Amino acid sequence: MKKYAEIKRILTEDLGFVSLDAYKEWIERSRPNVLPTPTMIEKLSPDNIDNRDFWKVCEELFGHDPVCNVAIAPTVGKLPHAIEAHMDANRMNLRLAKSMGVTSFLDENASERVKTFEIGAGFGSLKNYIETHTNHVYTGVDVFPRIPGIVEGTAEGCIPESLVEAERGLYGYVVSSNVFQHLSAKQRTRYYADAAALLHMGGLFIFNLYVDTGKRGTYLRDAKGNAWCDHYGQYTLIPKSDVYDELSKSFDVLYVTQRYDGLFNFACRKSR
């Protein structure tokens, strides 16, 4: 498992990502010609690194961008404001959560004290929304906690097993926004299982994820035609429709919304 020093060396020396400006320059000049190879994919795969150290290094090198991902400019429309502070990043991420329908489900039982678990708290955009707009009881996890009161994830990038066991079946909502595109296929499978474990029967798992529909997207394709998300030199596989088969092991998929670039939002009810 690669740790902090090796991860930073790869990013700064091998890839030349010494700052956000350097990374943006790579996106503009080099990324359009990149074809992900097995070697590139394995180098910083979430399955081969200490995920806590990776995001610590990214925070140091790229500032707010790891939380709100605006270095890759949108292909449709434009950013509503510059990202200069934590609050700007929170506004951007809450805007995404609202547009994809995440907050709508939280609002349905806003007056009730429903235990709500968030995967990937970031700077607290959903935490702030939940605590100011609902009576829900919030718990959050992040591999690199940036705000107080957030549970630290494991080196493997997952929820600590002790937490899952202690809180099994206690939650009405498990939510995540702007996170699952950073996970490996192995990590996503683990999170699906942990979300099901944390939820009581009938509880909702709400998250967004890029899905490869075969259309041209903002992602990259390898020589075999597989689609990959790329962030800061890390490549994560974009699933195809088999994501529905995985989710069906524990959930009924109730609603699906899709954005123009292939970002899907899933609202799933625990039913098994």
C-alpha cells in the first residue's frame, strides 16, 4: 500500500502536478490525448494506496478542488461563482445535491428525527443543510475529515467495520453526493453492502455516480473501450448498467435521475 511520501512523489515528480495551476495546464494540454493504460490505472488506484494519505496530499497541492472538482470545467453551462473559500465549495456541492434530488428525499420527513449517515462529508455542505433544514440526526464519514465531528475512514477508503457493526440497522437515510466517482469498483461494492447494513428495512440509500451509457462523456476511455474517471492522476472505473444488478442484491431502485454528462442519481430502498 503506497503511503504519503510515495503518493506525493508520484503526483509532483512523475506527473508534474505541483499545484492546481499545473494540474489545470495538464488538463488543457495533455488530457485530451490520454489513453489510460493498466500501468497508469494501477499506479494510484484506490485499491493500492492509503486513501487517507492520497486525499491529504491532494488537499495540500490542490486546495479546495478535491472537494468540489472544478478544475475540469463543465462542458455545458459555466460555474456560477469562483471557488475561493470553503463556503464557495459548499454552495457548489449543495447545488449539485439539490439539482440531483438528494435533498428532496431528506426534506420528505424533515420534521422527524431520522438518523442520517453521509459518505464523504467534505466541508460539510450536506451536514449544514441537514442540521439547519431538518430535525435529522447526522453522522458523517470521510477518509480525510476536514471539519469537526466526522468519523475518519480507513486506509482502504471505507467505513470502519466497528462503526457499521455498532450502528447496524439504525439509519433511515444513507446519502452521498459527489463522492462515488472517486471509488474503485471494489470500494463501491463494499459501500453498497455497508449502506444496506446501516439502514433499517425500508430506509433509503441516495447517491450519485457516473454510469457509462455509451455516449460521449467527460471521462476517458482505454484501449478496450472502458470508461474511466480521472482526478489528480487517479483513475476509477465507470460502471455500465451492471450497477443495477449490484444494487438489486439489497435494494429496490425507486428513482433514477440523469444529468447530461452521464451522472446518475439513485434513490434505493432497502428491501432485503
